Amino acid sequence: MHPELPVPANESVRPYAGPLAVLQASQRKSFHFRLWMLTGIFFMVLPGTLLGFTNLLQISARHGLSGLSAAWIQAHGHAQVFGWIGSFVLGIGFYSQPETPANRGRLPLLCWGLWTTGLGFHWLSRAALWHWRILLPLSGLLELLAILLFLRAARQHKLPSSPTASRQIPLWMQSVLLSNLALLLAILLNFVEACHLAWTGLSPAIPHALDQSYLVLLAWGFLVPLIWGFSARWLPAFLGLAALRNSAFRLALVLNTLGVLLGMVGFVRLATVFLAAAALLAAWALQLFSAPVHPAKTAGIHASFPLFVRIAYLWSILAPMLGVWAAWADHHGGIWGGSRHGLTVGFAAMMVMTIGPRILPHFAGIRQLWSPRLMLATLMFLLLGCTLRVSMEVVAYEGIASFAWHLLPLSGVLELTAVLCFALQILLTLLRGQAILPAES
């Protein structure tokens, strides 16, 4: 593997396995990883971003959400969070696990098949309303089975057992485990509500109040601790940062968890304060804005990599600050919408599109990124689009200036361009990149 890249876990193979067995295991894991990445790219581009763009065009034309299908909007969100980010997470998770009987053989492919089919059924049921009373609960069941299979395989990844090795779970892993727990809870709630809607509902749309609690769980329970955890794992090496401030990071996780729980049960104002404090503490604990102790490692990617990581973390602070403002001053959903978009696109999507080019090629067995310049263009389009979207959403929805409605589609064009550039980058890297591993003889 690339000497600069910390690999999450070493592979272990069967007793008496020779070099060919090691090579076969690496190639198999690389193939499975590519499947998950391609699945994530598909749901990111088509059901995710393109659907979101059509939603934005309708919102701009109608000057609001009136008449827009809630099920249609929820299908877009599901494709982005589960189809894109979820597929990437499961792909990285399987790749990071050592070779064990639980994840060797057909289990990763079975998990991928269940997950992808569930995502497809969810899209057909909510966006197309095709046999939704059957497909919606079935999609929830398939996604639940997939995540349970993944967690079963992950249980085999044990901590070091040597007398000198620490048995305490590292903080970065605790953060990722909290995220996995939130993901499991979100998928379980999705399945239960899908069954309830199929039995008694008039449409496949989740009721508004429940949907708001669900969004808190997905955004702050799943996405945020996930990114914090992998940031604590990778960014010190990638950006040359000083050591993690453990106490501050641990407190950030506690405050974030309390904020999620408060938000889900309806104490919204108090929840926003906890979440904003957690975001500030996490950035401080990671020492992102302190002077680095070593040069950043940008070989094979664009030199702007450290800058965009820090910009993403600025969004992670701005988004909950907007949430605090919205809890006291929002009247028409504009400030809330800006806060959510700042978190999901400004923070989560920008981190994926910044860190992804750094790690995904190596996990897929490719030596380097296809085009560092395309990486810069992707991140610039995303930053401009997100900045325009968040600012104009507040101005338009809250009735500050009517011209903002005409600028919202432009923000969608910029973000769609960023997504297409990122997809093109990953696809060309996978198709044309030089392999790290030699071909199997």
C-alpha cells in the first residue's frame, strides 16, 4: 500500500497461506470495495443529486414547498444518506476488517446485494409510488438485514490481545461505533415506520414531526460522529496535526449525543445549543486550526487538500450556529434549511469529496488519483454552490428579498456540477488507474 496512507487494519489469512492466498484476499477485498463505491456513486448522482436538483427547480418556481411531494423529498434524502454515504461507509468498513470466516466468501456480496436491492425498492416506492405498500417495508427489511450482516462481520474485528497492548477502544473508534449505532437505530426506525405506513398510511411519506426527529438522528447521530471519528484517525497523519485533545473530543461526543437525544424528543432550542458546543469542541480537539507540527501529505492529490478540510470544518461550526438562530427566529423554514444544507453539503459532502480522493484509490488498489486538478474544480464548485444555496435559502424563504428565488437554481447547478465531477474522478480513477497489486498469476 501507499507509504503515506495509514491502513485501517492488517489482513490476516488462513494458517499456512502462501503469497498467492494473500494476493487473492487483497484482490477480492479490492473488488468488493469497488462494488460499494460504484453503488454509492450511482445513488449519489441519479436518485440523489438529480432528484434534489429537480426538487430545487420546483421550489424556486413555486417560491416554497407548497404542492411538492414530501415522499419525493424524502426519497432524495434517503438516496443521499443511505445510498451514497451509507454505501461508502459499508465499503470502507468491509475493507478495513481483517480476513475472518465471518467476512470471507459470500457474506460481503450478500450484504451488498441486500443493501442495493433495498435502496432500489425504496426509490421505487417513495419516488415513483410503485407498489409502495409492498416495496416500502420490504426495502426497510432488506436494508436492516444488510446492516445486521455487516455488524456480524465487524464483531470479528477484535482489539489486540498481547499483554503490552491497550485493551481500551481508541476514541476515534468510539466515535465511529456511536455512528454505527445511530445508523442501526435509523434503519430500524425506518423499517418500523415503513410497516406502519404500509398498513395505515395514505402515502409513503413520513409525517413531518417524526421526520424532523429522524433527520436529527441521521445528521448529528450518524454523519457527524462518523466524520469526527475518521478525522481523528486520519487527519493527524494527513495534515501533520498535533495530537488529539482526548478530553475535549470525548466531551464533544457526550454533548453531541445529548443534543441528538434532546432534538429527537422535542427540546429543539436546548438541543441546538448542545450541538453547536459539540461542533466547536470537536474542531478544537482535532487541532485543525492550530499550527501543524509536520507538513501535510498531499502527494498524488491537489495541494489545496488541507484548506478544504478546514473549510469543511468551518461549515460544521456555521451549520449548528444557524440552527441556534433558527430555533429562535425561523418563520418559514429558510434558516433551518440553510443549517441542514450547511451540515450535509458544506461539511459532510465536502469532507467526502476532500478525503475521498486521498483514500479511495488506495483502498481500491489504485496507485493515485486520476486528476488532482479535477479534484480542485470539484471542491470549488461545491463550495460556491453550497455558499450560494445556504445564503439564498435564508434570504428567499424568510421573505428578505425575492431575487433570491432566482439564484437558488444556480446553486443547484453548481452543486450538481461538483457531484458529476466527483463521480467522473472516481470512475476514471477506477477504470484507468495503475494498479498497486500485480495481476494474479
